[in-house]
Amino acid sequence: MRDYDKNGSGVRDPVAASAIREADRLPEDYCKTVRMMLFTAKCMGYHVEDTIRLRDERTGRVWP
């Protein structure tokens, strides 16, 4: 994983690092959706084997 605490010059930049981490964080509605899907699968007697990938219809971004 890349070290975002330092900029291209090697100087520590906590503001930029915080902004990058915030932008890469999974949205809360994605987390809730995945938890609901896992719960539903378990209730129906299934087990999810691979990563659940969802595409945001509004932004088009694909979440792992």
C-alpha cells in the first residue's frame, strides 16, 4: 500500500493524506447493503464465496 502521508517531495502532508483516505473509504450504504446481502444469504442457507462488487448507479463507481 502506498504511503500517502508524504507528498512527491518526501515532505509529510497530513491534510492530503486525510483527504485521500476519506475519498477511498467505502460509503456507509455500501457496507449496509453488503451486510444485508450476507444476512439474507445466510438465512436462505447459502454462503457467499467471493467478493460482492456493486456499481453505484448515480456515480458509476464500482465498489469492491
